[in-house]
Amino acid sequence: MSRWLGIAMVLVALDQISKYSITRYIPYGGSIEITPFFNLVLVHNSGAAFSFLSSASGWQRGFFIIVALIAIVWVVYLLRKYPQQTMFCFALSLILGGAIGNVIDRVWLGAVIDFLDFHAAGHHFPAFNVADSAITCGAAVLIWDSFHAGRTDEN
């Protein structure tokens, strides 16, 4: 289990270091063009994915913290229960690292720091961060692994 927790902690560190760096070099609401389709920005998301509930009156902060903490406990439980399932545990470690990274922001800032901004033809994908990427990749690996659930080995 220490391998999976180690992966999660590396992701938390990368997430928090990247967020700290962005806040040091880009003012809130600012943007730096990196390529014609990618900017670094600094925005705060008080909602969930794609800014879901971001315009709520403030109750969502506590709600999302509680949901994340429940998810973290559940993921650690699953890691302990199925340590021999390599892909499953790898996916869970990505999700765990992302969840911890974003809950740190919610506790300290009240919102999640987002800074990766991809766009094309004037349309911007909602800004996201390293933790969001880890959660998304973890979910994709879980889906992929579910199609291989009948196999006996774990890489």
C-alpha cells in the first residue's frame, strides 16, 4: 500500500508546487499566452468540475470538502482491500492524490486554484489543474481496467 500512497503524495506535491508557482507569477485573473491554443491563467473555482455550483451562496465549500474527505477515506479503504490489483490501485492513487490536492485548496482558500487554459476558435475549455488531471486520468484508468476485470493478473 505504501507504493500507492507514495504515488498519491507525489501528485499532491506536484499539484501544490504548481499552484504555488502560478500564484507567485500570475496575478489573479491574469493570463500568459504559451501557445496559440494554451494559456497559463490564475482563477479560483469555488464549484466542482466545470465550475458546477460555483455561483452558489457559499454552502458548497463545506459540501465539497465533506464529499472529498469521504472519497479519500473510501479510496484508502479500497487500496487496503485490493492491494494486489495493480491497475485498479494505480487509478485509485491518481484519484487520491487529486482529491487531496484540491481539498487542500478548499480548506485554505475556499476554492480550487485552476491555471491550465486550453482554447480553440475563441472557445475555452474550463481551466483546470494538476489535481484535476490526476483525477481524470485515474477515472480513465478505472474505466479501462473495468474492461479487463476478468483477468487474473495485475501487471
